[in-house]
Amino acid sequence: MKYKITLIKSLAGRFKKHIATANSLGLRRIGDETVQPDNEQTRGKIRQISYLIRVEETK
């Protein structure tokens, strides 16, 4: 299983750690999407910036 992650809120004015987490997922601008594998590292990143993103499960 994989996660399709979309950035839905701006990174402006956020904690530097949260901006770095979004960038590590490949999310830089509103509307950017990425597909990531389902593993502990990805789940941790999703938990940290859950208020900025939309997550959908894909195959």
C-alpha cells in the first residue's frame, strides 16, 4: 500500500521542522502531490504535519 499526499495549506510561517518535513516528502507548494510507501518513517512525517496535508491510500 502507498499514500498519496497533497499539500493543502501554505508552509509560510510554520515551524522550521515542519517545513523541512514537508520538503523531505517532496511538498514545496500548495497543490503539490507525492506518492510515498507505507512505512513507519512516512507515518511519522504524516503525523507531524497532518494539519497541512491531505492523505489518501492507494495501491
